[in-house]
Amino acid sequence: MNKHHHFIIHKPFGYLSQFINNQNRRRNKKLLGELHDFPAGTMAIGRLDQDSEGLLLLTTDGKVSMQVRSKLVEKEYHVQVDGTITDEAIAQLKSGVEITTQGEKYRTLPAKATCLIPPPHYPPRVKKIRDDRHGPSSWLSITITEGKFRQVRKMTAAVGFPTLRLIRVRIGRIYLNEMPPGEAIEVGKFTLTDENT
């Protein structure tokens, strides 16, 4: 029986969360396989869209995917939004907001949301984000237990503060910490909760 492999990576901006380029229109897109010599059969657990950065888990064991995607496992994001966030908007994020997913209205589950003051310091993004000459921005920590397509971006837009930059910093008990963009670390297993699910 082949031994499975598990990796923690810092997905950089501009990469797709996939290994195989199966669509002609994505011919020039950057894929995860360019970051490291991953073994055959490696797959991303969950996804970060092309414009999002941060913590991503990879595995050759499909059974692990269900554990990571469980609602028992929190996913925390640091989010830079356009404008000075209000207490009212943060309260709305906490209680749940209405977004559209797969063409249907959906109300998000209650989330954790706090304003990050002072803002976190991250290396500049490859593609420049507009600076404060174009108006103020705010940084938030948003923690969710679900993972609808582009959910965090849709949530901040729903309360009037579009996302400028999104970085996933935690999945359960696994943290991004100081990993530089593009780094991949192989681990023995994923320890996601106190119960080691």
C-alpha cells in the first residue's frame, strides 16, 4: 500500500488551486504543480481562487478532504476591504448575510469578524493593490466554518465593503504563520482540531 503525502503550502496570488490544465482558455494560467515537485495524485483540499492567497492543504488521500471541509473546522481569513469598515457591517458579518451561490440566494452561517488594528503586515502583492490615495481601506479577520464559492468576498461586498485582498491564515489548528508565498512543507498528517479529526 502506497504511503499518502500531505502538504501545507502558501498559495501565491495568481495561481489556480489545481494541478491539471484541462481547459484551453486556462492555457496560460499558473498551476500549483509549478511550485514544488509534488507526487502524482496530489490534490488541493478546498480551494482559493486565483486572486486569493494563503494557506492551502494538499493531499494524495481523498478521504482527508471531507475532514478538512467539515463544519467542525474553522477557516480564518485576513481581508483587506475598500473603505473604513463600520461596527454595523461587522455585526452583519457576524450574524450572517445573504449572498448568491450557484444562482440561488443563501444566508451565510454566523461568523467571527473583528477589525484588525493595527493592520497586519504582509509582503506587497505581485499585482499592486490601489493605495490610500484612492481612499482608505480596512483589514478584518473573518472566520467561517463553511466554504461556498468566493464566500468571504461575497460577504464583504454584501455589507458594502468590497474585498481588495484576501489571505487565508488558518485552517483549524494549522496556521500560515511566516511561510513565504510559494513555500510547500510536507507533514505527516493534518492536526485540525483538538480531537485530531
